[in-house]
Amino acid sequence: MGPGILVIVYKGIGDVLLTTPLLRALKKGMPDSRLYFLTRRPSRAILAGNPRLDGVFIREDRPLAAIRRAGIDISLDFMRSSSSGFYALFSGAKKRLAFSFPAGRLFHNILPAKKNTRHYTVLDRLELLEPLGVAPDGTQPELSFLPANAARAGNFLAGAGVRPEDKIITFDITSPREHRRWAPERFAALADRLSAAYGAKVVFLWGPGELDYVKAALALAREKHLLCPDFDLLDLAALIGRAFLHVGTSSAPMHIAVSQRVPTFIIYAPQNAPWSWTPPGPGHSWAQGELDALPLDEVWARLSAHVEALKGVPV
């Protein structure tokens, strides 16, 4: 039986999704390994269909006993916290890896220094494989959904009168962090311009607690745009996967779009680094600035240039 490997990521859905290339690299470099993931309940769906995984543990379920029964030999902790360190230490793993941090020696015995490089976050994650001698296998995140999810997305689009040849653009205007939100009236105007210039069918997305905010933004638009139904994460992935482009804030739907090989255009606040969160390549672009002052015309100039450049360009 191959080594049991536990990957620990508690953070948001996007952070979990950006760790899936590491799972692919591990399975390619150590094909007889058994891979397990420890995360929080909201990310369960992101991992449920991942063929690399032998099991998913949910932090809220207090899973230490189940983790120990799995036979863990190696842990990779990306949280660098006392709680994640507790699970690594008591998992039974002989090799416990984390990037170096002040209290790291209390929990881990392999603590490489993180390279100070401006690059895509996935590449940061893959650095932790170096002490294991495992090579990266690309940066493409992976998210699988079921035919039922694709059917729900297709039924919604068909019911809204969207034809197969129509250009669909998904909009995610929300974020749990207020400083990442561009003004909703500017997003509404941006959707109007995309509709007028390209005949695009713009679909506004929303998640728990966001519906009223998104409806208020839609009410500010001159054109009639679409409002996503109450979709779960996998339905959302199937819907975004039908899009020509995803536009929005730096949040989970942008990473879902990347997992479905859909081009993106993201509006970043100054506090966020585009090179960390946007994958390299011509399929992805952004605008950045103080969001209270970032003008519509500036964003439109960059977005429309990106749309033109996307013609015939793979992600």
C-alpha cells in the first residue's frame, strides 16, 4: 500500500480549488499514494468529484480519529496555524511539511522557506512538493461536475431564450470583502456595454446572502440581463463553463471559471495582487485601482481590448 498523504487547506473555496493542481502532481509523481484532504464544509463539493482523492475530511466534523485510521504518512499544511498544525502533528504522519513560520517547529519537521517570487498562487503551492522530489504537472485547477449539473445550467439558459450560438458572459460582482467590490452601478453599465457591443447575454451570479445586492445592481442596468437561479457550486461551475468570458471580482467564481478553461477579466483593488490570483496566459486580464475612483471608461477600454484579443485565443 502506498503512502497516505494529507493536504490541509481550511480557507475559502477558491483556495481549495487552487490546490487541486498539487493533487494532480502528487498522483503523477507518486502514483501508488493515497490522497486525503482536510477542509471546511463549504468546500466539500469542490472536492467531491476529484478522481485523485481517496477521502475528504471536514474540519467541522472533528475528524482526527478518521484521519488516524486512514494511515497518514505525509502531511502538507498550507494554513500554518496552530489548529492545522494540531491535525498534522496528531495525524500520525512521519513527514510533516509546511512553509516556514515562527511556530512551525512545534508541529512540522520539514519547513522549507517560501520563495519570494511574484507569481501565480498555484505555483506557490507546488513549491511545497520540492522536498518530496515531486515535480509540478501544470497549474490548471480541476473541478468536475455531474451531467445533472450541466442539465440544470442548460435548462436555465434555454428557458431564458439563450441560443447555443449566443455569447454568454458571467458576472460576479460580489465579495465577502467589501474593499474588493467595484460599484454595482458601474458593473451594471459594464454589462450594458457588453450587451450593446457584442450582443452578449450577461448572467449575474450570486451566492448565499448576496441576492438582494445583485438584484439592486440589475435594477440599475438599462438592458435586460439574466439573474442566475439558486444554483449550488457544481451547477454554477456548469453554467460558467458555458461562458465565453467571466467578469468580476477576485473571489471563488473566478477560480471556478479558470477550472472550466473559461477566460476571465477581474477588477482588483490595490490591496490584491493580480499576478498572485490571475493565471498567466492570454486568456486572462484585469483592471486595478482604487475601486471608489476606478472609472468605467478605463475598465471598459481594458475589457473591450481583452474581448477583441480573445478571438481565437485558447485559455
